[in-house]
Amino acid sequence: MAGSLSLSLSMRVLVNLESLNMSESVGNVTKHRKAPVVIRAKEGGYRLIYVPVVSGMSLAHGLQRLLAQHADSMGLNVTRMSLNGFFMKFADDKIIQSYYPEVADEVKGKGRSFCDVERTIVEKCVVADVGGFLYANKPVKRNSRFSFSYMMPALDAITDGAVGVYPQQHVRYSPKPEEAGQMLYNVDTGSALYTLSFVLEVNKISRMDSCIEPKEEDKADLGQDERRRRFEATVRALVDMLDKIGFGAKKSRSLPHWVVESAVVVAYQGVAPFITTPGHSSGYIRDTLDRLRNYSGDSWTLVYHVSEAASGLTKPPEAGEGVSEARNLGEAIRRAANWIAERL
């Protein structure tokens, strides 16, 4: 297999009354995360505004937690800490000794090379393989095989004023008001047409970053069978995360009203990974296809989904060679993943 093999997606999702990513408490108000965004001003030029967002770190945590669960159900190696949703990522000898007994003896052994340490950790935990880690004592750094954008309001929705965050007042009540009475508190909720993007470098799963010496060639890869199984676990986690809202905070009392309006998923084989166009306008699916067609020497397939509610706003491309329509987001991800699996 030559070059990069990647899976990428962008989507537009209408989310109402969510508190998925809270940043701080000020007095009795728990505040939603906000970030600065530059938009075009109607009078010309640009202006800066602050909008509700969900961080890429929050999205990555959700994917890795689901990945650990799917890996365990498939009989793949995963550490106890990853299964419990704690991603300290090995860090140093003190952390490893206290929390990662699966690798403690092998990582700290005398004469262990960078390559040996990385391979040991990658073998023992799928999350470390796909999500990356940093072990500072050696040091060994493994880059994450996937990347997430922030989930942010689509720019066309911001321009139309269809985005907001507002505190909702709640109260806790004591049956003995003379002792406690009522406690008022406020929790921010955000509503917007959000967009997010994701890319996974599939060919780098189960390949070592630190095994660069010719004598280490036999240690540099866990093999194609392991790569296929770990890729399958990652795909299952991604579908659960985006199709079942498998991430974020405060869902016990602020379960979002989540509707996927459209999505584009691209499986790609070329020199470098392909990243889909962010969903900031209704034409992002066609723009993604136009960009793909510039890379005439590379192989790819594009799968898109447009909901009935959004069909009047989005003009998807005609189905044809390398282009197909899916009934929902999960089907779109799975179909593109199958294209990649055939090439692993």
C-alpha cells in the first residue's frame, strides 16, 4: 500500500438546548464554553464574535472512551484506565507504576529502546495506538491517528443570527426552609446549527513512529490483521459517537435535541490525507467533491447524506462513479469504511 489511506468527514447538525461542553462556574452560573470566531460583516469587512462551541478535546474524549469499549468487546488489548475513561496516556514512570500495571515492568526495563517502549504500549492498548500518547521519561511521543475540529456554529447560521446561548434557572429545594431553603442556580444552554470535521489516518494505525533504525524493521508494525481489527473498532466508536451523541457533559438533564441535517464522508488513498470541506455553507458537499476531482491520480470514494428537512437548502452532487448517497450518517460512515477495509 502506497501513500496515505484516510477516512474524513464533515457534517451539519441542528442541536437545540445542549450543555455538552461547560467551561467554568461563576457564582451560581455554570457557563458554556465559548470561542472567538471571525465572520464577514454585512456592512463589509470582518468582525469578531463569541459563539458556543464544543472543544476538539471533548470530542476526542468521547471517541476514545467508546473505542476502549468496542476494543474490549472485540477481544482487543485495552488498559483498565482507558476502559474507565481516564486518559492519562502513560505520562511518566510514577503514573505508569500507579495506574498502568499492564506495561509497568516492560516499559521500565533496562536497555529498552524508544522503539521497544512504543511497541509495548501500542500492543497493550488500542486507545494509545489510535489516540496517541506521551511517555516523558524516555521520552516517547506518539501522535494521534485522528484529528477533530471544534464543533462550532456554521458560519451561514451565525450570519443569519440562528445561534444563541442562554442561562436556564433551576432550583433545589429543602423540606426545612429554615435550615436551607431554596438554592437557585443557572446552567447555560446553547442552540445552533453546528458543524464539525474529523480525519483518521488509517494506514498509520498499528505502525510505530519511533522504530526508525533498519534493525528495528520487524518491530515497526503490528501487522495488517491487527490494523484491520483496530480500524473496525474505531469505526464502530465513531458511528456510536456521532449517531448516538456518545460524547459531552450534562446529558442526564440536558440531553440535546440532535438532528443530523447533512454529512459527507470521504475514503481516500493518496500521498497525504484528504480533509473534507467544513460544513459552513449548504454547498460544502459539492465543494468537497470538486476538490477531490483535482487529485486525478488518487483513489477515493465519497458518500453523502442529506436529511429530508435539509434537502431544500442543500444541493448534493449526482450519484455516479465514486459518489453515492446514504440514508443516514451511520450508513455513510460504514460504506466509506468498507472501501478502506478492502484496501488494507
